[in-house]
Amino acid sequence: MCGIVRLYCTTPEMERKLGDYLSSMLIEMTDRGPDSAGVAFYREPAPAGHVKVTLFAGDSDYDWSRLAADLGEALGGDVKVSRHGSHAVLLVPGAFEAARAYLEEKHPALRLVSAGDTIEIFKDTGLPEAVVEAFSLRQMTGTHALGHTRMATESAVTTAGSHPFSTGMDLCLVHNGSLSNHNRLRAFLRKRDIEIQTENDTEVAAGYLTWRLREGDSLEEALTAGLKDLDGFYTFAVGTREGFAVLRDPIACKHAVMAETDDWVAMATEYRAIANLPGSDQARIWEPAPSQIYSWSRS
Amino acid sequence: MIDVDLAKSDLRSLNSRLQAVSEGSNETEWRVLNPQGAHAVAVGLTQPIRVEVQGHVGFYCGGMNQMAEIVVQGHAGPGVAENMMSGKVRVTGNASQSAGATGHGGLLVIEGDASSRCGISMKGIDIVVKGSVGHMSAFMAQTGRLVICGDAGDDLGDSIYEAQIFLRGKVGRLGADCIEKEMRPEHMEALQSLLDQAGVEAKATEFRRYGSARKLYNFNVDHADSY
């Protein structure tokens, strides 16, 4: 099972209501994935010379102000922080690598969820409705977002095993399906210094894309290579800073439907998640073909 | 005309009412509003009534239909008219995968494109698609006819039995044991009659016929490479 939803706005009006619409889509997919839920929002670019970082602390009382002060001191600049439930979004000055090295050394218990210019990832265990509530997702604005409701099959129900998975700066992956060669591929990727935190199969696919992109592939090339190297069944949705991409495996038995109007482009595992969007009655609706990369981006 | 608004009434009560229509009843015209992608709309009908669904539906719309005529004004999700026994189902938009799967009879018309596995394991249903169909359509199709006015994806008619495929456009790659066959006058005539019945304006002479090479019905070691 699992449910995927994704919404890309083409009008400022839709951008203002992105969180509300995406939350409704996510909740509609509850019975496909009641174990955990997560979203990636692309919104409010970091100021020049800054990186936006989302972190997860297991402790909901975590002292983020203290962390921001320590991190700012170490990096020689101000770090702005805003709490979102069990997560926090930090605006960090300078290069990302310096912040990452500091966090890994001084705060190994914190989990890096996403990094980039506009991306923010929030995910947790529990019903989608609870996740929407915990992160106040309905209030979120942004240009585009994707979400996932998980029915766990390959690994445990944990926050770390929830989707989306970060695959690099401003990149993330959600997945409906399962992979059968993830153990061998995980070992292969770890040997190439790709960090994989869990036993989850999708994280391996995310790591695979991270590796291909690091080796110089474009996103399209990385996904095309994945058609050969990732064994299993899947509908992937990839979020990028400018838009998103969709890819289904060659057999394409995992459901997916796409819809487009002048105001938005949406994709979901089932159409009912899209039905609540304005103008969906008149949308162009189709099922994406197998092995074909569909991508949208801001020109 | 009886209107049922799914924004106000639940799906189960709609299906119960449709299934409870008795023989000879004058409740023959129904309209379903606001389906909002709901699954299993108008399934298991057994009387010759007409149901018009105004909007897009989810999975399995019109499944197991007998005698009823169901029109979906919009897109249909996976498995529309699955296991239909008789009657008609028409989709004015596109259809997702497995349209008409395992259907035993009746007529399914898709005015847009149908996705993969259209007519999978069909057992007597007639399916007419005005647009194109995706890969693995008519997989293991046993009897009945699949008419495709556009193109067909790869592996058309893989492991097909005695169903007939009529294709006007191109096919990516034929499936195992599926071959092109001669279009004889009787096929031409039967196809034209089916196109007319489906309300699709097309000439039977523009179609090619595909069917089984009959090499894979039973295991034969000489054909091992074809499996």
C-alpha cells in the first residue's frame, strides 16, 4: 500500500493555500498508510549565504534556541531557528558542510532530515491527521510539496523510516512499493561513503540517487540508471527545488494518477486525494506510463 | 430520474439502492453526483437500468455489472467494469489500468485512453477504446474482442488464448504467442457492427487483427524458448 500525494502550484493563490490542500490530500490517503506520514515543502528560500536545514530531535522539549546559539558561535554568525513539532528549521550561515560536521560531532543524536535552499521535510509516526496537526501543516505556504502515508512493509515504523527521504540539497524521494535488492545495494552504497541510517528500502533508493547525482548524473540520468539497478516495484516521486519528477517501474502495478489544470499539477496514488482541489472536475487526468520520467519545473 | 449526491449520501446506501431495483421497476434512470473519486461506484447491478455518474470515479466502477448501462462522465480509476457479465459501461475520459479485467460479457467503451493491462484475462467482454492502450493489454485474454482505435503499448496480447484484438494504430512489441492474423470479410463485418454499436466513428477496413499463434496453450518443449 502506501499513499503518495504531490501538488505543484502555478498561481500565487494556490501557493498561499498549499499547506491546506496538501494536508487534505494526505489525510485522504490515510487508509493506504496509517503507520507514519511525512511531507516535503518547498518554500521561503534561505537568505543569501545561508542554508536551510531541518533537524529532528527525539525529545519534544529539545532546547533548539540553545542549539542555534552554539551552532552560531561555532560558525561565526547568527542561526535563526523555528520549531515545528519534533522538528526544527534552522537558517545556517556559510557552507552546509561546516554545519553538518559540527552537528555530527557535537550533537550526534540529532537527525538531519533535509538541507537546501527551500526544502523543509517533516515526518513522524502516527496517522496523517496527527502529523498534519503536529507540524501545523495547514498553515504552510510554498510553491510545491509532496507527501507520503506509509504502510510499513520492509522495515520498522519509526520517524527515521518515514518518507520523504532526503537525497541531497533540495532533493527528496517518496516511494510506493518495495525493493527486493536493497540489502546488497545498501552495502554497495555504504562502501562508496553514502550514509544510510536505517534498514528501510526506500532510503537505499534515495541513497542510490544521491550517489548517482554525486557522480555527475543529472536527475533524469540518475532515474534512468535506477530503472536498471533498482529491482522491485515502485512509483517514485522526487521533489526538486524547481519542481518534481515521477517514475514508475516497467511493470507499473503500483497505482498512480496525475491531474493538471491551469492552476496546479497534482499526482496521487488514488484520484480521490486530488478530488478536493479546486477545478479538479475539469482537470486533465491520466495514469503515468511505465519507465517514463515525467518532470515539471519552473522555467 | 433519481439523483443521488455522494456529497450527502454514502456509497454503500447508493449501491444498496441500485442493487435493490427489482425486475420491471420504473426506477430505471439514475444520476450520481459528486463521486469524488470514490471506489466501487455502481457495482453488482443486475437490472437493465441506466446510471450516469457525473464526475471522476476511483477503482472498480461498474464491476460485476449485469444488464445495466453505466456512463462515467470523467476519468475511471483501475479496474473499471471488472468482471462485467453483460450490459454496457462507457467512460468519457481516460481509464487507469486493468479496464474490463476478467470481463465475461457486455460492452465497455472508453472514449479516451486506457492504461496498462486493458482487458487482462478477458473472458467474453467486448472492449472498444477510442484512444490508445498501455502495455500488456489483453494479457492472457481468453475470449471476447479488444478494439483499439489508437496505438497499443508493448507486449500486446501476451499469452493470449482465443480473444481477438483489432488495432488501428501501431503496436510497440507483440507479447509472447500473439501474432497478426488475416482480416477476413467476416471479421470486417463483425468489427464494423461492434464499432457502430459502441458509437465510435471508425472504418473496420483500417484495422488489423491479432490473435494467438496457439503455441503456448500447453507446455511443449519445442517452444520452451518462447515462454
